[in-house]
Amino acid sequence: MRAASLASSSNGSGNSAAAPMGARAPANNVGNGDVESQIPQSSPLMASEMTNASATAAPANKSAPQTLPKIHNWQLLSPVEWGYCRYSSQPKPPRSHYDHVTKALVLNMDHYCPWMFNCIGYFNYRYFFNFLWFVATGLLYGTAICFPAFMNTGGKEYIDQVRASPGFQGRPGRLSRDFVVRHSRSNPFIPTPDERTLVAMAFMLCLCLCAAVLCLGGFHLYLVLSAQTTIEFHGNFAKRKKGGWKNPYSVGSWKRNWEMVYGTRHRSRGCCGILLAMLPSKRLPEFLPLPLDG
């Protein structure tokens, strides 16, 4: 009996002694049995890498998406590759486009010109180019002949001419009914009061229109020497910005590109040949608008 009581007392003391150790056990038991404790814990190095990645990805998400350049179907074809026009339901030659004004498929189309009331293309581009420079020459001539009279509209000679005319009463503001201003014999470019407004208007119109037509003519001169059209110029703008781009329709030099439009009839006459080639003519183009002999 005494041994049994000692055994029971020893068991009770063992349980009471094991209680402090059992207080630490729940942490291990929870770690082994709880589901949330099974989530893998990241190391400090992984946490730093994740924060850096999120920090670098944040500006990319906030920044606006980059807009890609618009690419047309004709830009995906090779320089001599034929396509298909879905507007006219016809085979589409290289460098040709459909004109929605004339409802026709135009070879080497440049643009539609309301002043010529026609679409500018392969067969009439030479006449359009001549039209620009002939108009610019006429406006330049009008500016030149109006310039001396325009400069004398408010000068001393203009006032002297008015005072020397019959019917002048001595005061510029008091003129008789039969007052007539005649041109001075010494300088016929001094306008009369009736011509003063017309001269100023003619000079300003000729000067402004001449500047505008010269800018347009200079742009098309660049297109002729570089073997491009207006449509191709705008389509190849993104390619030129990247650098290293070469026009596939250029035949090598600006002289040969000029001859692709005006022909080789006056090649041996030098600069005079350029002016002779720009004279009005009914001859057809000698070459195709491709890097091939016509």
C-alpha cells in the first residue's frame, strides 16, 4: 500500500512537473497542426527583391502606353509587289492608290488638286509641277512691278505730285470737284490717290501668294529629286527618323530621279536642258515609276 501511494504520488508529481514543459508544447502543436502556420515564410533577401520589383513596376504601370505608328497595307508590300484594291476590285500596281474623289485607281498617286480639278499621278505630275513654278514666276513678276509703286504710295514724291496737280487749293484736305492727279513725267511709278489702294492690294496679294506657292513648289522639288510622292513622304516619315532608311524607288542620284519625271531628251544641254524639259509638251513619260527601265 505504501508502495502504491508512493507510485501514485510520484505520478502526480510527474504530471505536475511536466506541466511547465507542457506549456511550451502548444507552440509546437499549433505549428504542426494549424493550416495557416504551413504558409512558407520568405527570407529577408526575397522580401527586398520583391519590394524592388514592385517599386520598378509601379512607374511602368503609371506611365501612358506607347502609341505605335500607323502602318498602311501598302507599306507592308515590297517595292515591286502587286496588291488588291478593295474599293475598285482590281489588281493594285505598286505605288498606286485609290482616289475617293475621282473614284479611280491612280498609278503613282500624289494627291487630288482642286486647282487642276484632277488627281495628280503618273501621267500628269509633270504638268502639276510646271503649274506651280509657272504660277510662282507670274506672281514674282507681279510683285516686282508693283514694288516701286507700293514704295511711293506715301513718300514725298507722292505728296509733291498731288500738290502739283490742277485743282489743288493749297490744303491736302480741301480738293475741288474737278481735281485730277496726273502721273509725274519724271517718275511714272508714283500712283495717284485713286490707284493707291489698288497698288497696295495687288502688291500684298502677289507677295503672299508667291511665298506660299514657292514653299509648295520647293517641297515638290524635293519630292521629285528624292523620287517620292506626298503619300509616300508621310508614310516614310517614321522610317526616316530611325535612320539608315533608303528609298527603294530612287534610282541613285537626283539627276536620274529628275529624268524619271522629265525624260532624257534634253540631257546633253545642261542647265538649259532643265528649262527646256519644263516647257509644255504632250510627250508621255519615258520611265515607269519603279526602279526598272520603262
